[in-house]
Amino acid sequence: MAVDYEIAILLNSQLPEGQAEEAIERYQKVITDHGAEVLKVDRWGVRKLAYNIQKQQQADYTFVQFSGDKEAVNELDRLCKLDESVLRHMIIRPEGGFEPEPEPEPEPEPEPEPEEESAEPTEEVAEGEDAEETDDTDDGAVDEPEEDDAESEEDVE
Amino acid sequence: MNRSRVKVCRFCEEKTSRIEYKEVRLLQRFVTERGKIIPRRMSGTCARHQRALTRSIKRARQIALLPFASESIR
């Protein structure tokens, strides 16, 4: 029975011109050669990593959605482990399979979400989030569960 | 007072069926600046969505979309 899978491949961003595309093609062929079907290929291109992998600060991200059996998955996993140009890979089974998505990828634009603000007009929360985005402060603000204390302090002052 | 106001799970409100691990901007809002997952009691997320969120955040960490720990702490 064919199951939906998605593989994330992080290729070395310093590969010579065209090699990344070639590698992706190669992996697609692996998928089809093992009785699976490629559903969608999502190339993100080079992106900064949240942490260094093999001393690299960026990687070439690709997501391939496919539907197949464990042979395809096992072979893909094996080859990715062997491939030096793959910094990291991850094969997952999306919950509930793939829906016929209307929007191709909501990723690049952060989708401003006005509801975020309207749903949580709390000052506390807003402050916490701001602190997280600015990234400079100590994380003490997020960890304090006692707003009562804070208020009483203000009262004293 | 704060607590009573943040009670609503924003995923339930938006009727989100799936929390995609690739939506970094979304996941980032549920992570402290140290990279820790914000607990349910702070964010107001419901149990089901918190589980999905946690899974997505952990996946995102594996492929370096999110940090395990923020830059400064490492």
C-alpha cells in the first residue's frame, strides 16, 4: 500500500553549478525506480541554517513529496546517508497524508495574520513576543509565571 | 487576569487542521528566544494542537529551520 512521504534534503550550498539540480533529479529517479510516485518537488534554494551543520552556515533546501512503499524510503535514506553533498535529510510521514493543497507553499510570505493581534491584545503577551523578536534580552520575561508579583511591585513603586 | 484572556487556542480559532513544520514564521512564535518550546500554559494552545506544534517544532529543528538553542547560548 502506498503511503505518502516527504523528504527534506539539505544539500551543500557550495556545490558546483547545476550539481544540486542534478542530485535532486537523481533522487527523484530513485523514488520512481522503486515503485513510488513523485507528487511534488519544492525547491527552496539556499537558506541560512539555524545552526551550523558540518561547519556550513547555509544549505540548499529541497522538499520532495512522494507516495510509495518502504523500499523507496529505505533506499532513499541509505543513499542520502552515503551522499557527502547531503548535509542532512529527513523523511517524514505527514499526518493524514497530503491534502489537495490550494496554495502551493505559504512559506516565503509570513502571512501577516491580523488575528494574532486581535485575538491576544494582552500587554503581557505582546511584550513577551516583542522580546522574542528583538532577541537581545535575557529570557527572564518569558519564564515568569507570576504576573501578580509584577503588579504588586508596580503598586509599591 | 492575563491567563483568562489568552485562554483561546489560536489554532482552534483558525480551524488549522495541520501544523506544517516548514512554516518557520509560525513556529517561531511558539518558541522562546532561547529556542525552547513555549508551554501550553503560557501560549493557551489546546492539547491537541500543542502536540502537533511540538512535533512540528522538533522536525523543524532537525533540518535546522529552528535552533535547538539560540546562537548566544551556544
